[in-house]
Amino acid sequence: MIYKMEYQLEDDPSPHKRFYNALTSDTALSMFEQTCEEGSLTGLNVQLLSVEMLEDYHPSQDDGNERS
């Protein structure tokens, strides 16, 4: 399944998105948390806004944001 994580950075009012391939939303959330703790979002103040499972996701729908 593909999960879309929508989040906001403290210094940027616009929402950002990341996509994760995971079996469950808990796994996707854990992957996102690791990105915040040890990955490309390390040191940033990140507020998670939503987690959404995408039923009919196709890579062409990706708007250029990172996908894990």
C-alpha cells in the first residue's frame, strides 16, 4: 500500500507530502518518524498533519515530493 504523509515545517506555512510503501499505516508512520529523527528531516521542527492510504495511487500522480 502507498501512504501519503502530509506535514508542515515550522518555518514554512505550506504543507509538504511524502509517500511511503508499507503494509500498514503504523509501519508508514514509523518510517516517517525515522526520516524525522535520522533522515532528511533531522533537526527540523515537523508537524504531521495527516496520514492517508492511497487506494489508486499511480506514480504519475506524484507532485515531485520524495517517495520512500
